[in-house]
Amino acid sequence: MTPSTPARITFLMIIFGFTCSQCSSKSVGPCSKPWSIANMSVLPFLRKNLFILLLIPILWYASILITLGDIWFGGFKVFFDGKLFKSRMRSSAGGLMSGLGSEIIGRKIIHFHEVDSTNEYAKLIALDEREGTVVVADRQTAGKGRKGRTWASPEGGLWMSVILKPKAEPKHLSKLVFIGALAVVDTLWKFGIEAGIKWPNDVWVNGRKICGVLTEGRIGEFVILGIGLNVNNDAPEELRKMATSMREFLGREVSLSEVFHALIRNLDHWYRLFLNGRYAEIISALKERSIVLGKEVKIIDDETELVGRAVDIDVDGALILETPKGRVRVLHGDVSLRFL
């Protein structure tokens, strides 16, 4: 993106003003008298602003940097790449970055106190940020779930999105949602919580959802892996029979930073396996941690409904159902899975 000339000129005028021949004063915007280019006196302008003129090349470059960057006001990001984006950023993410012990995931941490959606923000910055950059927020005002649903994201939970740029065939990218779920399950096990994966992208504990995983992106450019984990937060009243949290299961508060660090390390482990083409290990682990295999299930999408016994997950991550009409291969995507 190249900044426009008016943007650069406006920046210079705002910082230093200009000299008007009619009122001989510095102004920001129009002065009290009618103004035009003809009203500007060149020689007085040069005499009074010689030092400024010498700084113009430097200021021109600075204005480019500001235009290419973000506009902040009082700690709030107002515009990003020409789009209105409400957020409030923490002054530092140093505490989150210390002691991560990962190689790829967590190379950079962007920590918000509040943001509309970590996934949406990550998509905006993905092309300009390094692989492994993590966007994490204390709370989201418009968290995203599957099929365009909103995801309740109050303070106390772990809401994060990771920018990935894998060099892999498109057919393998669908497995990234699995590595997110596997990393979450491994993290929960570390805290003594026996969790499992409800194919394709949810993590459950004792029949209730504790985490959702979402992938979005552009083929050949980036993938955003979003994770929403209930840690110390309460689920909305209408969801309390279906959702749970680490605090509810353990009966105590859990350190968010400890959960974050463990999750980053586990995610880094599974992502490196993915980059090395060890897809069979990922699918094998998915089967071991699955809570649907061997159960009678109903799969519902926009147009069809399937009922059968979940008997396998194939090499591509598709769920294999045994139905009265034979085996059916269900690709993970926009489907809902209900236990019978």
C-alpha cells in the first residue's frame, strides 16, 4: 500500500502548519481569512520555514511509515489498513512471551485487553506478520464460531488466533483444525482434565464443550487458527448445560498464563509434525483422543441428515459412518454432530 500525496501533505501541515501571507500566522487547516494557494507568500514562507524545509525528506519518509502503520488514540486502535477496528491493546506482552519454549508458534505475541475478534484482526495483519504470530485477547466483543455463529468470549477465558503459513498441499490444510484440538486436549490433560475431541473441531469434557477450534484463511497465503478455551470464565446462562470450563471442572481458579504457555508449546509440537508431513501421526492421535468413534451419531448439515455409527477417521480426516445403506465418508466442514 502506498500512501497518498494528500495524506503526506496533511501530516506535514498538521505537525508544522503553514504560513499564510494574509495573517502571517501558522495555521492548521483554514485560517480566519479566505485561503488559496495564491494567498501564500513564497519568500516569507522560505525565510520562516527554512529549517522545516530541510526536514521535509525525513518527514516525508516518516509520513509514509505512519500511513503504512496503524493509527492509535489513547491506547485505542482506530484504523487499520483503512478499516475501522475497535480494540484496546496491552502496553506489553512480555509476560506472555517469557519462557514459552517454542520454535515457531509464539514468535510474536499481540495481546489485547479487548478486541472485536482475534481471528478478524489476525486476518488483517497476516500478510505482513511472521508465521507463528499469536493474537490473544482477554475478551472479545464479536468472537467467531463455526458457520458464522458468535462465540461468547468474556474475561477469564483464553481467546487466541495464530497466523500460520504452511507450505503444504491444499488437501492437507484441513488437518490444521485437528492440531489445534490436539494441542488443547494435551494442555487440558496436563492440568488433570480428561478431555476428548468431538469431531471435527470441538473439545469436550464430561459431555460438555470446553473449547472450539476454527480455521480460516487464503489458500497459498495464510491460515488463521482460532482457539477459544473456557478457563476461568462462566458460560452464558443459556449454554451452561452444554458448556463447561477448567475452573468448573477443577473447582479452582487456573493461571491463564500457565494455560497459555502450555497451549503454545503443545501447538508448536503438533504444527512442527504437520510441517514435516507426519500426517499419519496426527490422524492416529486424533483417533485416540476421539469421543465419537464407536458411537451412534447424527450428522446434520444444511441439506442432509445422516445417522450411523462412527467407525473410523480416514487419512484425510474424514469421518466414516456405518449406515443401513453402507459406509459413508463425511468430510469435516460445516456439519453438526449429535450423539444419539
